[in-house]
Amino acid sequence: MATPIFESFDQKIADAMIAAHAAPGGLPGFLGIRFGEFTAGRLVATMEVRDELVTPMGAVHGGVMAGFVDHTLGCVLYPLMKRGQ
């Protein structure tokens, strides 16, 4: 499978996002979202599932998953956007 090419990818923005997530605040900080590898079109993000993020039935709360996915997808797409978009 060929690796996709993203001509508009800005590595400086991706690097700044990784640096900002060294000590994130707000919802990403509360959830404990951490970024690992961040390249054009690929972001490896992790989050420790703590007891307070789990429902009484033992599953990760849907709002937690929604917040994780929303934040991560937004971050992986932002460096692909053209300036001023």
C-alpha cells in the first residue's frame, strides 16, 4: 500500500501540538490525552482509562470517547489545512 502524500502538511504545526501536549490543559488535560507519533495524516494518541472515566457497567463513558476522538481528529487535520482556511 502506497503512503499518501499530503502536500499541505505543516510539520511545524504538528511539532507545536506535540509540545503543547506535554502538559495539556482543559478537556485534553483532564482526559489525559497524550500524543506520540505525529506525521502527515497520522497521529498516535493515547489516554489512560481511569476509574472516573468508566461507567457503572465497566465501559468507557461515551462522552469520554467522543471527547478523545473529537480532539484527536481535530489535531490530526489541523496541520493539513491551508493557511487561512
